[in-house]
Amino acid sequence: MPERTIYLDHAATTALDARVLDAMLPFFTTEYGNASSIYTLGRHAMQAIDSAREQVAEILGCRPTEIAFTGCGSESDNLAIKGMAFASQKKGNHIITTPIEHHAVLHTCQYLERFGFKTTYLPVDTYGCVNPDDVGRAITDQTILVSIMYANNEVGTIEPVAEIGRICRAKKIPFHIDAVQAGGALPLDVAALNADLLSLSAHKFYGPKGVGILYVRQGMRLLPQLQGGSQERGRRAGTENVAGIVGAATALRLAYEDLPQTLPRIIALRDRLVNGLSNIPGSHLTGHPTERLPNNASFCFENVEGESILLNLDLLSIAASTGSACTSGSVDPSHVLIAMGLPVELAHGSLRLTLGKGNTDEDVDAILKVVPGIIAKLRGLHG
Ligand code: PLP
């Protein structure tokens, strides 16, 4: 049995950084005050949240008051999209997005359609790229929001969000970026990105699960989606998760401090994975060849099922992912790969490997050693 799991699913989640845990621990034990309480213990909690908000604002290049903490990336997306839609009903009912978004965006748009909102899903090319000109062409006098992801969670393609933001800004249409996969890896300067709303999730950058961040540009009016207290400047009711918020901010700060060391290493590992797996007959790199997340190596293999590859890797203590999803007994191919125009058969054979700072050259060696054999074996079984 291999001694440890080779974890290659950092797009799904990451391990908590030990330094982040250290920063969080006091807020579970001695500093347990409610940030709304006026006595010292409560004030300490509020100071910790204020300081976390400042750290996040510094990385995003915005005012601390423009940062709201939420319960996850999905909640940030929901608050941005529903909050903006319901607050803008008098202006219009049209939302523009893409078919390759995370379900936190797609299902939110579908939910809004029940209330009379209409969604335009812009096409993407075979790399999963949106054409910014299509955004400009799709905007109507009813458009109230454009929501496009910074980088795709399955294939890693980086979208031209700054250019899309420029077009939206010129037409005075609010622009939301789902930056959940970009957090800790790509620049997050909201001014350079022309973002009005931007979502992040702490567990994607070595922070705790259950903490989201939403940047809300000053002047954007959102209808809150949770009723109750007036926490987060009335944008999100509920006693603040102080330890989680401290963890999210610490993790984000450390991720960008560490980036000069971690980035070149991860890119080199990814390039080895991409080059090695490209040699397997019938393999296709998915996503953009260069405009892709530094840690993402995603492929489709002809005549195999992604789940079968995963199960075989799991037997070797290797954790990876496929775009296909098991729903009610049958396996649906990834909506992302289908929107990119991949044939359904090929989309069934998807494998996503996403690296993190703990991965080593030996991990890549192990993958390159076992994957060709697994695929050959599965194709043999397939006939
Ligand atoms: N958006 C994208 C692009 C994601 O990849 C994810 C999670 O995988 C989410 C949103 C949802 O984030 P969370 O798991 O924190 O709800």
C-alpha cells in the first residue's frame, strides 16, 4: 500500500494551512465572543473581523467596507446574482452568463427564471473561452447583470474577465466575477478586473471550509438573501464565523505572499503532467493550452469512462476528479465539456488533475507511471 494519498484534487478543496489553523485557534477557545457584544470579548471578535476585512481588501485593492463575509463560495454567488437581480427588478430582468459556470451560478440563474428573469448563455469556443464581443452584443436595455467566471473549475480556462468588465462598465451594466478557482492563484485587483462583484471561497486556497467572500463595489445595491441581524452592513444576517473569517483572510494573505515560490513549481509540475499524459494515444487536453490555471491538467481519453479511471487511481491512493456526474443511477457528461462542443462519448472519459503546494515531482512520476496502464487496461475491458 502506498504510504500517503497523492492528492491531485485541489480544485475540489485544499488542506488547511497549519499557519491558518494557528491564527484561527484562539477564536474557538479563549476569544469566543460574539462580535455584536459591546464588552471586551465581543470587541476583540469585532476587531479580528475588521482586521480580516482589511487584509482581504488590501489584496483586492478595495475598501474594507466593500468586503462581505459569507458561508461559502456558493453563497457569495447566490448573494451577488439574486441580490442584484431582486434589487434591480425595476430596471430590467435580463442576466448574461455562460453555460460553463459552476452550478452555484447556473442553478441560481435557473431559479431566477421562475420569477420572470431571463438568462442569455453566451457560447464558448472549443477551449471554453468566451468572446468579449459576444457580451457587448448580448446586452439589451433590460440587462441588469453579467456574471462570468474568472477561471473554469473543470478545464482551468481563464476567461478574459478584465476585457468583459471594461465592456460592461462602458455600458453601465454590473459585472460579477465568480473567482472561486482563481483565488490564491491569479491577480485579484478588482479595479484592474473592472469587477463590481467578485466571489471567493476560502477552502480553495488552504483556508477553512464554510467561509466565502463577496466583494461588493460601493454603490451596488443588493437585496440581502438572509433576513435577521444587520451583520456585514446589512448584507448578510447571522452571527459572524469569527474563526472562519480570520482563517479566510489569513489564508488569502499567505497564498499571495507564498505565490512567488509556489507558482513556478506548480507550473513546472503541471507542464510535466500535461506533456506526459498527452503522449497517451487517444488523449485530448481540455481547456486552453496556455490561458489556463497554473495547477490544472485536464484531459479526455477516448474509449474510457472517467469514473473507472478514478476508481483505479483510488485503489493506488491517488485522489483525482472527473467532470461527469452521477445522477439517479446514470452518468451525465460534464456540462462544461458539452458546451465546449466535445462529443458526448469523449466527454465521458474526462480526468481532472489539480495540483497544490504539497505536490512533488514524485507525485507526477507516479501519475505518469500508472495512468497509461490504467487506460490501456480499461480500453481492453471495453473491447
Ligand atoms: N464557483 C466555482 C467556480 C467553484 O469551483 C466552486 C466550488 O467548487 C464554487 C463556486 C462553490 O464554492 P463553495 O464550495 O465554497 O460553495
